[in-house]
Amino acid sequence: MYSKYTSKLLSSLHPVESMISTLQETIGSIEKSKDISDDLSGYRKSSEEFKKYIHDNFHEINKFDVSEFFDQFAEIREYISGFEEQVDEVQDKDRFYALPSDGIVLKTRKLGKLFFLKINWGLLSVRNLFRKLIKKEAIPKNFWKHKIHRQQLAELIYFVHLLEDANPIVEDVLSFRQNIFQSIKEIDKQIEANLLVNSKWIENDFTQQLTELSQQIGAKKIEIELHFKEMKEALDLLYAELHAKAGTLEFPSSKIQSRKLTKRASKILKNQQQLFANYSSRAFALFEHWRLVYEVRFSNLAITNIFNQSEVKIKSILDEVLLASDAFFVSNLEKASEKIENESDLQDVQDNLLSKQLLAERIPNYIEKLMETDFSLHFDLLTSNCIKEIESIPSSYLLPSRKGWNKNSRVPKLRETNVMDIVSGCLNESIENPLFIQKEALINGMQKTLSNTSELSGIVEYALEYYNAEDLEGGINQLSEFGEGIERAVQKAKENRQYNVELSREVIDQINKINSSFIAEISSAILPDNLDQKQTEMIRKKRIRNAKNLLINGLSFLKDVLSRSQARILDLNKQARLKYTAYRKVLGLSEKKETIGSELSNYLSETEIAIARLPLMYQRLFKIAPIANAKFRIERPKVIQQLEIAYSNWTNAKFAPTCLVGENGSGITSVVNVFEDKFGHQYPFYRFSLDRKISSEEDFILFLKTVFKDLKFESIDELIEKIQELKGRRIIVIENVHQLFLRKRHGFKNLSQFFRLISQTNSRIYWLSTCLLYTFKYLDYTLKMSDYFGYVVNLDSLNKEQLTEIIIKRHKFSGFKLNFLPPTEFHPKRSYKRMSEAEKQTYLHEDYFNRLYKFAENNLSLALLFWMRSVISVEDNNFYLQYKHLEYSFFNTLSPSQITTLHALVLHGGLLLEEHAAIFDWEKEESFAHLMVFTDDGILIKRNEVYLINPLVYRQIANHLAVLNYIH
């Protein structure tokens, strides 16, 4: 009778069994291979089948109609219809006598019923007496009859009571099914995490868990069938019990009226319908979320596949481009180093191993490949493919809005959730940003490799250049230095190889981590308990990000304004303090101090000795001389552009004599070299440098005869006339035109003649002159020098980054490693003590160049010299540098004659003893005594009889003279 109802109830567990079976097959196929590369395809196939079950159940729940379940009542109805509608039967005596289980009211009513039965029996006895008199058979004593509505009673017992007793069973089955669904969902999630997040299959107890669930389902089925069997037996007993009572005081017919039974059954069916609805809602929420999980899972599988393909491509390119030549570089250089050590085949080492194979072929080809390789495309494509895959996920789902809905029996409150907010947030945090960071790291790594390779090339190139140099003093062991340079190149090549191997490995590891991190992050983000939190978090982060951008922009602007204001205030304060100190001395308000401290004097005078201790290759690399090697040139695009404009105007017959102005040691000669390389081939190019003062007119004419060897002349006028008759045009560069004057009476005549010469010959000659900055300002003030030039080009100032790059680039060519020591008078912040050694070196590197830039400003020669002077020791190819703070307060104690001597040296760039005496109208002995004091203290240095300001104090002297208004 209840077989169809029981089967229908049990059929609700069939999807659960199918899911378990599918998961067991999935686990079995995965465990056979144990390798993710094989698992993903099989896992995806199994997941497709499992996804079908999820969708089928989801749609079945959506279209579930409880009437289909209630249709199974037809079997029961048919059984009930087999009962008679009504029968009359004699009541048994228990209907009249009180039973222990009867209540007080029923007992009272039974007593009354028995009383009337006894009265009836008494009357029957009287009647039987009369019947006996007439000799008729006596009427027997009988209990009263009762009407039994059997169909209605069966309706009550086998339908209404069934519904009442079955409700807990149905709720238990639905709850059990919901729990099993949840358990399968949890196991399914664990399988996903095991395979995708771990990137490999790890031994687990999933099979055992699924087996236990199957056993639970089997036990539940047996329990249900047994329950209904026992229920039928219990209902049969109940029917028999109520059948005897039907239509009596104990169970009146009114209780089984059709109207009441229908109402009672409807109420129970309504409750059961609500029970189905509640659990359908819970199942809907579970499967709706489960559908989302699978959408994301397939997206994760696709993204993992995208990552795997990209990883293979990137690794292939890294192996082919980045790691291809490292072994050759090392072996080639080791072979060269061995031959140098054995002094064998040195010419082959130079011409073949180093110059041809390395410098001319492999390194250029390697650098070209590195520059042509663009990993940005691969990372951008990886990101865009991941975005496309994520965007394919349906956006909106009806999901529970409360946490823990699946842990209790409450009906979940559903609301539409925009999953793309969470997914996009995970994409941004776990893929886009990390891939961008990794892309930048790889690009920076490739740039570092380019820099390392260029550095390696520079070390080899400079070692060859040094070995073949002809301007070195005799007796120097160039071969030994050459071998040491190549050995440093070997070490550099090995370091480069190790760096590239680690870079390649780190890139691949990071790509795998990004993939795993994304899967873990998105899997965690779409957990029911995390959805609301993640969505709120995404909104909060977006708002914080927008606010932070506004704040950063505002602070950046404010910082820039404050920085400029602070620099201006500090500069004004410095100028004020210097002028205050100087005026106190002039007015006699300050005490007389020692002219120069012994520590500073020793430091200055021992400069050449300290530098001479450095390796000869290093001394040559940092030699204070015009830059011949194009690799060391300073990029000055604005200056070159101005020269190009001037030269272009001259070619168009415009007045364009040009004077290039800059400080001593600021790189004027190097700019002229660039100009010569660019335009020297267009016209006959003549270049001359004035190394000594030309005081007399005769000496000036002799100099001009060296410039114009093809012309015969005896005066400036004749020279001008000859030049104007020239058919061709030419370019003439005269460097150091400040050597044409001496600051004394009639000392400007040669300079004036030179101005006249260039003014009247501009049409035939492009005149390019160079002059010291402070000299030009002085001559412009006294002679209006700028009026004689069409263009005055001032060298732009170097910034700290340029100065740092110039020095570090030269140092890298040496192959030595750098170690910075804390400077004298170093007072670090607390954070410095907590830094690692690498962080301390970075901090000290930055601190050193900050101090050096303030010290040297625009004077490159001063910076190079101070760099060499900062070397404390050289140990095992390691340079140890320390910035030494120098005290220059002694300038405030200099006498007027000493100040004017320094002023004359700054204006002229250097003076002979005779020239100094002529300027001040002193005897030679007096000038010698005056200059030797400065020379002994190291303030001046003497080269080829010329007295020059020590570059280490040039900047400070210039600043002091500017404070005293000697120079501007």
C-alpha cells in the first residue's frame, strides 16, 4: 500500500548516489596518473559530467511540484476504497465498563451508559416474563450496536495518520539529503583544492569519505523501508482498535466525518508542502552556489591551462635568449685568462678570443636578442586571456545573504549578488597586480642583465685598451694588470650566469605561485560566508584607492612646493651666514684663526699620493682628462641642440660665432668632441687649444699662423683680408680663449683682436670658442664679450642621477666591487641599525652620492677626483669607500691679498709665477712666497710651472668668492 510513496521518497536520494558514484570515478582516474598535467583533462571531463548532475538537480528543484509527490497517494486511496462504507456491529462490553486508561469524564459517561443498559436489561427481563407466560422464546441480553463508517475510519488511519507519522520521516529524509549534498559539496571542494591549489595530487581519504556517505545512504534507505513497514503494522493495529470503538462514546462518528477528515488532511498536506518548500529553498541556495562554484572552477581550469601555456612559452624564451650565451662567456674568458697567465698566444687572445668572438660577435648578438625580446606582450596577453575567461562567468546569482545558513534549519534569505565584483577584485589582486609586478621585475631583470653584459663588455674592452695603451710610463707591467682585468671579467661572467639562472627560476616560480594564489583566493572569496564580506571589502578598497590617489597627488604637490621653498631658504641662509662671517672678518670683529687645519692640509697635499696607491687601470679609468671614450660621455641634448641651431644658421649665411661656456672640469672639451663627431666631416675642421697665456701681440700672430698654415700674413688685418678671399668655408675651434688675456694694463689687446677677427670672418669660418664660466662673466662685464658672439651656450648643470651614472659607469668598467663605509661624522637614524647589510649598502650608496653632489655640484672633474680620494683600501677586488667631511671655515681668515690671488687663479684657470707677479705688480720672489704658502697647504697644485687651484677646494673657493662679490 505504501510501496509507491516509499519509493518516491527514496528516489529523492538517487541524485546523491549518482554524484557520489561520479566523484568516486573522478578520484579513481586522478589517482592513476598522479600528475597534474594528465589530471586536468581527465578532471575536467569528470567535472563536466558532475556539473550536469548539479544543473539537473538545480532545474529539478526549480520546477519541483509537490503534487507529483502527492500523486503517490493514489495507491492509498485505492486501498481505502476497498472498505465498506458502513456496517453495524455489536459493541463489546469494554465499551460500557471503565478502563484504566479512560479519563474521568469518559468513565462517568460509561457509568451512565452502563446504567441505562442495566435499565434496558431490567425492562427486557419483565418483557421476557410475559413472553414466558405466553410460552414464547425469551429475548437474549445483548450489548447495543454501533454504526461503523469503515471507509472514513480507513481514511483517518491509513491516510491522515500516515501523513502525521510520515512528516517527521519526510523531514528527516530531506534534511539527510541536504546534509549529504553539503558533504558532497565539501568533498568536491576539497578535491578541487587538492588538485588545483596544490598543483599536484596529494594522498587523501576522499574515497573513504565517499564510501562512508554511500553507507549512510544505504542505512537510511533500510531505515525508511523498515519504518514504513512498521508504520503499516502499527496502523493496522490502530485500525482494529478504533474499529471496535467507532460510533461509541470513546470514538464517536463525528470524529471521522468526511468534512473533518478532509480539513485535517489538508492542514497536514499544507505543512508537508511547506516542508518541501523550505528544503527546496535550502537546496536551491546550495545548488545555486554550487553552480557558481563550478562556473568559477571551469574558469580556474581554463586559467590554469592559460598559465601553463604561457609558462612554457616564457620558459622557452628565457632558455633561448637569457641563458643561451652565459656558458660561452665564462668558458671563453677562462680560456683567455689561462693563456694570459701562461703568456701564450697573447695576440690570439686579443684578436680572436676577446675582440672577435666576444666583443664583436657574441656580446653584441646577445644584447641585440635581449633588446628585441619583449616579455611585456606575453604577460599582457596572459592577463587579457585571464580577464576574458573571468568575464565569461555569469554575473548575478541568488545567494544567501546571511552567514551560517547551511549550518541550521532556517530557510535562507536569498538576494541577488553581483559575483563579478568579487571575481574582478580577486582578478585584480591575485592576477593583474602580481603579473604586472612580475612583468616589471622581469623587465628590470632583463635591464639588469643588459647592464651586466654591457659591464662585462666594458671590463674586457677597457682591459684591452689598457693593455694596448701607449701613453703609460715605461716599466709598468701592463700584462699583469691586463690579466687581473680579465680575471675580474671571468668573475663577472659567472655572477651574470648565476643571476640569469636565478632570474629565470624566480620568474617561473612566481608565475606558478600567482596561478595557485589566484585559485586559492577566488575559491575562498566565493565561499557562502565570505561573499558579503568580500563584496563589501571590494567596495571599501575601491573607495580607499580613490581617496589614496587624491591624497598622494595632493601630498606630492605640497612636497614639491615645500622642497623648493626649503632649498631656497637653505640657500639664502647659507649665503647670509657666509657673508656675515666674511664681513665680521673684514670689520675686524672676528678672532684670527689658523689659516688652514693640519688635517685638511694633509688631506689636500696627500691627494696625489693616495690616488697613486690605486690600481693603475683604475687611475687611468678616472683620469681627469677630456672624455675620449664615447661610453663615458655626458648626455647634454640641450647644449648640442643649441650648437646645432648656431651651426645651421651659419650654414645659412647668418652671424653665428659661438662661445661654449662652463666651469673648469665641467665637460666643455667633451661637448666639443661630440660636435666634432657630428659636424667635423662637413667642412675642413681645425681645432686648437690654448694651454698657456698669450700675452704679446707677436705671440698671438704666431699662434694664428699655426691655425692658418695655408695663409701668409703678418698682421690681423692681412689675415682678415686673406680669409675673406677664401673660396671654401671651414670650421675652427679655439678652446680656452680666456688664455688670450691677462688681467693687467694692456692685457686685453689680444682678446680684442680675436673678437675683431671672428666678427669680420664669420661668413667664411664657423668660429666655436670655449671659455671658463667666471672668466666669461668677468669679460662680459668689462668688454661686453657676448656682443661678439651670435650664440653663447652655457653648459647645463648635471643632476645627481647623471653624476652618479657617470661615476658608476666608469667604475663598472674596472670590474671591481664596491663597498661603502659610513662617512665621518655619520649620525644614522634608528632604522639604519635594523637594516640588512644589503640595505645598509644601498643606504650608504645613496648617502654618499647625495653628499658628493652637494660637494661637487656641476664640476665633474672634482667629483671624479674626490671619488678616487674617497677610496680607503682595495682588498680582493673590493673597493672600500668613505666620504670624508672637510672643514673649510679657514676661508674666512684669508687676507685680502690671498683672496685676490685665488680670484685671479679662478678667472685665468691657472697662472705662471711671472703672470701672477705681473697681475699684482709684484716681484717674483714676493709672488713665489705668496703662492708657495697655498701650495704647501694643498690649496694650490703646481703642474708644468703653472699654479692651479686644487680641484678638491675649487667649488668652495668659487662659492666663497661669490659671497664676497668677487665673482657672480
